[in-house]
Amino acid sequence: MFYKTYFRQFTILLFLIFTVKIYKKQLINMRIKRLLSKENEAIANADVNLDLLNPLIEKYKNKKGNIIPLLQGTQTMFGYIPKAAFEKIANETGLKISDMYGVATFYSQFRLNPVGKHVIKVCHGTACHVQNAGSITDSLKEALKVNDGGTTEDGLFTLESVACLGCCSLAPVMMIGDNTYGKLTSTQSVKVIKEIRLKENN
């Protein structure tokens, strides 16, 4: 009996680990697709003053583990990480663009396009996925008329799917700025957006 219980728990644990890995991979692929989409191509190639990166690159180019501080510094300067910035950093530090993209698309803190005033983060972690987070994202995409990772024409909202917000007990959940909205339905999520837009217009 003991061994059966142990085996069952071990099997469940393996299943959960495997499931989390799959969803993380899917989310990374989603972010890469957002970067490469035609919708964001013009934004990704927008002119930026890359000379601003020179002091940052000089500071970190010979240090180990420099990818994250380089990306963080770049985002602090521009508000996001332009495509041209990846190329400049790669050329001057010897870092591989694929490695930098891997980090930038894994961590939700990094942005590959300019964002709106209000960033909507919809959790797609395991708990939220099971609670139908996909329908929330779909409803918001329809209401805002943007794709995942897109920004509304008025610059008010950016919609993002993220791996985990650390609020599993509130699943499904989304965050807008510092505000957390849990136990959501698709209708409720759209209502939150409408209320914010109404306040902005008044």
C-alpha cells in the first residue's frame, strides 16, 4: 500500500514537472512570435540612438553573466529592447544574439516592443491555464483589437501573456500595473479594461 501511494505521488509530480516545462516552452515561443510578427516589425526596427549604449557596453562587456544587466540597462534607456540594440551588443561584446533572445523571451520583465500606459499581464501558468486563462486572453484581444504582445492604437494598453504571476490561489489571474485581479471570467476581465478606459477618458 505504501509503495502504491508513493508511486502515485511520484507519477503526479513527474506529470506536473513535465506540464510546466511544456507551458514554459509554449510561452517562450509565443513571445518570439510576437517579436517576429509583421505587426511589430516596424516598431522593432524604429530608429533609436544606439550611442547611448556605449557606456553600458563598456561597463559589462568583459564581465561574466553580463547578459541580464546589459538587457536591463538597455530597457531602462529605451523602455524596451530594440532589435538594433541586440545587434549592437552582440557585435561589441561577442555575445550570441540567440542567447540574448533566449533570456529576453524567457523573463517577462523584458520588453521587445514599446508598451502602453497600462500593461495587462495575463497569467498562463499551470494553475491559470487549467482555469481557462486562454479564454481571458482571447476576450481581451478581441476587446482591445490587438494580438498578444500588441499595444492599442491609442497607446493606452499593452496585452501580454506571462509564465507565472505567483498568485496561483487566485487563478485565473491578471495584473495591470500594481493591481491584481483574481478568480476572473472573460466578461470580468473585459469589464476591468472598460472601467480603466472610462477613467482615462474622464
